[in-house]
Amino acid sequence: MHLARFPRVSLAHLPTPLEHLPRLSEHLGGPQIWVKRDDCTGLASGGNKTRKLEFAMAAALAAGADTIVTVGAVQSNHVRQTAAAAAKLGLACEVLLENRIGEPSDVYAESGNVLLDRLFGAALHRYPGGTDFAAEMEAHAERIRGGGGTPYIIPGGASNAVGALGYVNCAMELLAQANERGLVIDHLVTATGSAGTQAGLAVGLRATHSRVPLLGIGVSAAQALQERKVFELAEETAELIGAPDVVSREDVVANCDYVGEAYGVPTPEMNAAILTLARLEGILFDPVYSGKALAGLFDLVRRGFFAGASNVVFLHTGGSAALFAYADQLAFD
């Protein structure tokens, strides 16, 4: 794959580290656990969206845009990184924030990622859950055009075929790191929500004939919907890079048993998992994406899902800024 054919701007600190977690591995009593530290991508405290934005922002610049329009939940990691990327590139940023958790506290509504969005100068517009955001983003874009501007719409999570190129590239980066240290990856695990990370990884792993199985642990949708969403985006991404049909439906697997009550609503298992990792390895996970996926990883190890495996890599999608927004909901004992 020759991804240099696609426009790209430099936003991330790459390659991100691949770290062994010996104390966690001993604690869980299963395979050796490794973490691919995409919380260390650098932009606005890091996270997985930065890889996607390298391609999405380049496409915006190529289109002559002066304003980015995007959408996310109130504590969206994607919005934080998009706002920072727009600031870095001299673009205005219009953000549609969706309230997905009912009646948020003031801490949730104003701190964490929202505080950082404002620091980066994004214009925030708040909407109730269930809004038709495709229509609303287009309406914002039309108003910008009417004022003489040139908008560019980036979907939630930068999860389209252009954004997913960032995780096609990540798959190649991870395999190169594993090859350098002689590490055989038996499973790769990551959180899956807006689908771009899992879809890009699926394409990258299959196109390189890696034979590394990929498991997405869902944070929002039911399994059937999540797998369909990921597979459809993987097909689009594979077509974009000139490798149609490289991903089969069987390559896309999502376990959505750890969502809990709803997206963005903490679970006791998530709380316990992020405390365990922080206190054993000094690494911060977030309460929405990486934390729920980590809780799923813990449970699957204990239930023997990875029996026979020697090495499992967990791709850390970042998001620790959201911890501050959930400070009044986390338990520390």
C-alpha cells in the first residue's frame, strides 16, 4: 500500500509507543498484554482521531476550506482534536455537540474536553440527542457559504474512508514495530464506536496479510449494527486504496457486551478497570471509550477468550481529558 498518494498533513507524534504491561499481565493471569499508545499522538493531549485528521484536514485544505464543520458528543475526543487541528492550520471550527446522556451535570457539560474545545477557539452549538446531524451540519455549511466562507464537513469521529486511512497506516506501523522486536501478535483489541479505527485497522491488517485477528469492543451500538457499520466503512476504505474485497465480513468482529446502560454512562467494571491500570501501570484510560473496552478485555481474559495466545495488543485510543468531566461519577476505593 502506498498511502503517500493521498494528501496528508503532519499532526501526530508518530510512531506511537508499543509498551509491554508486565504488572497488568501478571494481575490478569492470561497472555502478555501490550498497549499501542495512541493516547500519545500528541495533538491536544493525544488520541486516535489525530491519525484520521491528518488525512481529513489535508482533504479540507485541498478543497480550499476555511472552516471545519463537525459533530460529536459533549465530551467528544474527536471534537477536541479537530478543534486543535483547525487552530494549528488556521481554520475556523464549527462544532455541533450532541447531549447523549440525559441530564448532564455542570461538571460534565463544561469541563474536560469542552474546556479544551473552548481553549482552541471552536464555536460550540449544543443539540439534544437524536438530532439529524447530517442535515444540521449541511445547514451550518450552507450558512457559511452564504457568508462567503468555504466549509468542509468532517463526520463524527472523522470516520469515513479518508479518515480511516489513518488506521490503515497504523496497522502497518504496528506490524513494523512488532517485526523489529520479534513480537508475534496473537490478537489486536480496540474500542469501536464511530467505526473508523476498527475499519482502517481491518483493511491494513488484511492488505498486509498479517493474519492478526482484530476484535472491536463496542461502546455504543448493538453488535449487529456495529459490525455492519464497520464492515461497510472497511469496504469503502479498501476501495479507496485500490484493494477492493480485501476485507471479508468474517474479518469484522465486535463484542458489544460492555456498553452498559448507554453510551457515555459509566459502568462499575469500567471504573474498576481504569483504576487497576492506573495503579498497576501508571496509564490513564477514559470513562467512555478506552475504559469500557479495557473492562471488556479484562473480562475476556478471565473467561479464557484468549486461551492459547501469548501476546495481546490493546490499541489505546486516548481520551483521558474526559476523566475530569466524570470526576463526580468515579469511585476511587
